[in-house]
Amino acid sequence: MNTITKNEEVKKEVSIKNDTSIKTWAMVQDVANSEIKANGKMLYIFKNFMKMYEDQQLDVSKYFDEKANDKNLSSILFDTSGERKTLIAKDFSTFTNKVLIPSLGQNLLNFQTEFEYEYKALEQISPVVLFGLANRKWLDLDKMLVENENKKIPVEICLDWNVFTFKNIKSENEQVFRHNLCKSLFSEKEHGKHYYCTFRGDKGILEISKKFFLPKKVHNDNVVNAEVSPFAKAMQSLTNTDKGVIGAITTLTQAKEGTPAIKRLNNEIDELYSVIIKSLELIANSNTKNAQQTLLDIHADVLMHLSADNFNSQFPKVKLHKVEFNPRVKNTVIDLNNGGDVIKFVSNL
């Protein structure tokens, strides 16, 4: 009887676990489906605001103070010299408060407290609406949204390449801006083609819109991308002092000779040695003055550590017999630890 009872209890427990697993998976799917639907609805909200603008129900003049001379859309996007303005969160909030909320027949007073989540939705759509207004002539409101038969794929928007093209633009500033924007967003193979994207995502219309209104950042990102190779970026991620695998660590495994932890420490040292040797090879094979100067800098750094207490405690006879690791030129020792410069010394001979 006891065995039967135990088996029944185990079955019940497994059944409960399976039920919980099934319920949890169903909840995960519900959330995913809700996200897919919400993603699509945001694009339809965007489309509706575009229609409202066409029907003169979206009054962009309210964006400006009463004393402003020019209350046209172009004054939101460009300064008096024709330079594209940088728009950030506070500008999008102003557009939300002064333009979007009134256009929906709502009063701004207490709106954020009474409609907290509705306000967040409008805040997200705000930069996209401005992006759409800036490129209105290239948007086909009747055809731009694409629904997929696969319900797991969110509604997408088709952006005409003319939104991004940088050719045949009269304004040199605008041409440079759009060239930089294209370079930061698309590969060469994607140029000239319609671009399909969802509302959210790394290259969704929300992120594209925010980038569209950060002309200086787009330019600076391209400069960095031109000057910093993918290899350099990967190395920077390793040596980053906050979260880099190498940069953020201050000590290796603490261990004494003969303890089990020494194997772990030695493995760490061996891996670092491999990195050092490979780095030295790459630097040495680079035929530039900076590369070879870097080798001398590394040499000086190594000498500093060879004269430190850690080294001398492990090899006391080195210090006892006054082993000299510094380079010697015509019987003159160049003390690199104290600012000696071999190249400078040789050049003055």
C-alpha cells in the first residue's frame, strides 16, 4: 500500500509540474502574441496620424510658442541656416503634449496621470510621426503597411528608398546627412531597395526615426566606424575597465604553490601568455613607426615588472647578482625605468 501511495504522489507531483509548465508556456505565447499585435497597432496609429495631417486635424503650429514667427513643419526640422536640427526626448515630448494629445480631443491637464500608459504609447509614436511628416511625399499611406499571412510576423512598413537616398539632393548639408544616415543603417547591398521593417527592433522605424533626428551623432558614428575597425572594437570590449573580460578584472586566481587552485591560476596565466604572444606578433608585423615604438614601450613595461618585488621574491639570486635587464649601448646602460630612451640615445651618438 505504501509503495502504491508513493507512486500516486509522484504522479500527482509530475502532473502538477507539467500543468504549470504548460500554463507558463501558454502565458509566454500570450505575451508574445500581444507584443506582435501591439507592434502592428503602433504602425496603424502612425498611419492614422499621417491621415490626420492630410485632413488638417494635426496642427503642428501648436508645437511653437505664440511669439514664434514661423510655425511651419520645416521650422521644427531645420534651423534658419537650413541645417538639420537635432531633436531629442524633450522635443518629442513637446510634440506629444502640444500636437498629438490635442489632436485626439484630449486635454493635456492631468493626462499623464489619468492616462499613464496611453501617454507612453504617444511618447513612442512621437518621433515616428515627425519622421513620417519629414518624409511625407515618399509615403504611400494606402500601400505602405504590409500584413503577413503568418500571424507570428508583425505588420511591417515599406519605406521607399527615396526616404534615405542621398543622390540628386540640392542641399549639400542634407546630402551629407543622408549619406551618413545610409552608411550607418544599411549595407551596400541594401542601397536602392525598398526597406521593410517593424515598429520596434534594432532597425525598426522607431530607432530609424530617432537616428534621423540625431545628425551629429550619425556623422560621429560614421567617423568612429571609419577609424575604428571591428577588430579594434572587439579588443575594446575585452579591455573595457567596467565590464571587459580582461579590463574589469584586477587580479587572477589567488593561489599558493602546491595548492589545488594553482592549476586554475596557471591556466589563466597560460591563456594571457597566448594573448600576449599573438599581440606581439601582430604588432611586430605591422610595418609602421608606431608599431615598432609600441614594441619598445612594451619592452620598458616588462623591465619595470622584472625589477619589482614580486619577481625578485621568486628569483632572489637575480637581484643578489645584480642581473641587468636594461639595454646597453657601447657599454652605457640605458635605464628605461627612469625615462631612458634607447632610440633618442642612439640618435644622438
